Amino acid sequence: MADRPASDPAELFAQKTDAELLYLAQNAPRYPPAVGAAAVRELQRRGLVPTGQPAPPPHPTAAPPEPERGILAEIGHNLFGVSRAYFITPLLLLLNLAVFAAMVAGGLDAFHPDSATLIRWGSNFSPLTLPGQPWRLLTSCFLHGGVAHLLLNSLALLFLGRLCETLVGPGRLLLAYLLSGVGGSLFSLWWHTRGVNSVGASGAIFGLYGLVLMLALTGAVPMTKTQRYSLIWLILLLVPGELQAGLKATTDNAAHLGGLATGLLVGGALKLLARLPGSRPTA
């Protein structure tokens, strides 16, 4: 004669093995509340779970996966996603944009700015910088001669800033950027003996080129041989092209060269001062 199926829930759970009951108790959130409670009661009846004690803890469930971002959203997150290890580059970019927006709001022609307005805002104007306004050496690095000038420098800053901030950290990136900007302004004053009125972050950006090149050449930061050689060739290809593109009467290549030299010096100083671990290439 066939066994009669159990109709009483208690009788039904009494027929289950210890392993089945433990599984039901541990995974109670997956089932109706009555199922988990009945499994616990049967375990208590068998003496496997003390009476009055909580059931075995449920297995941890995996957190739901984060929604996938699109390509543009992913790029934006990588470039602008601020963290404790990456915030100087976005800050410098926003500062450049904010200064330019304020200048335009104050009446500056966004596409063809006039020299007088740039001088009022703090350009590196030698007749004023040399006699007693040295702060122009730095403020000129946050001014730009039009939208195109600003956009080109912003793109370069995003690429190089992200790279340098990853390699040396936010503080050293900021130091290299500011020193290179001032170094470029000083070299511009020295080179243009007949006077100069210069603006732009290009000197500071060329300093980041120099910093990356020196870090790769000296092994001042940990990177593989492949990464090192790739960075060296990348910089050696980009810098001459940038300088050649700047062979215009309105482009201050002296500031570019001064910034580049300053960046090389900063990178060498980081190695000499042993503030960064030596490279241990693995490939």
C-alpha cells in the first residue's frame, strides 16, 4: 500500500532530513515566513537548535550588480570622478573654466580677447611683472586667450593631469603644475627681451610632459618596462608636435620650453630626494 502524503505541516517537516531543515532555516528569506519558522521548530524539536535561540544565520546574499554605464558615462566617471587620490586635476580644470567664465561675464570677447582686458586680469605683461607684480607669473597660467585656447589646454590637462596624479599623487602633481607654470613664465620674460604679454596654462602643461618623461627615464615610480618605454615614446612624439604647432607669432613657445624644463627638474628632484619608491619592472 502506498504511503499517504503528509497533510500536516509539522508532519511534513518531520519527514525531512537534518540537512534539508538546516538549508531551509539558513535560506529562510527565500521562502514564505511560515516555512523558515517550521524548519526552525523541527530543528529545535530534534535538539539541533536550542529552544529560544535564533535560527542559524542566513547565508549572505550577493549585492545586486551596479547598473552598467555607457561609454561616455564611463569616460566621464574616469576623468571627473573625484576621490582622495584624484581631485587636483578636476579642481584645476574647474578653476580654469571658472576664471574664463568670469572674464567673459565681465565683458571679455570669448573668441578674440583684447590685450588690455588680459592685462587687467593678471597676464604675464613684462612692463608690470618685472617692476613689482611677480604674482602675474602665476595668475597668467589661469588665463586663456579665447575658447579654442581654453579647450585645447583643458583636454591636455585632463590627459596629463590624470596620468601624473596617478603616478605621483595629488600634492606632487599640484606642486609640479604650479612650479612649471611659474618656470614657463620666467623663461618667457627672459626670452622676450622686447617685452611680452602672455597667458595660458601651456607652460604648466608642458611641465607635466617633462615630469612624466623624467619619471619614466629614471624609474622614479613603479612601472613595467613596457609602460616606461610607452610613456617615453609618447612624450617624445607629442612634445615636438606641440612645439611645431606653436610656431606662430601669437604663441609663446618660450613658456612651453620653460615649463618643460621645470617639469624635468621636478621629476629629477623627486627621484634624487628618494620620496618615491624605485621602479621594479616586471616585463
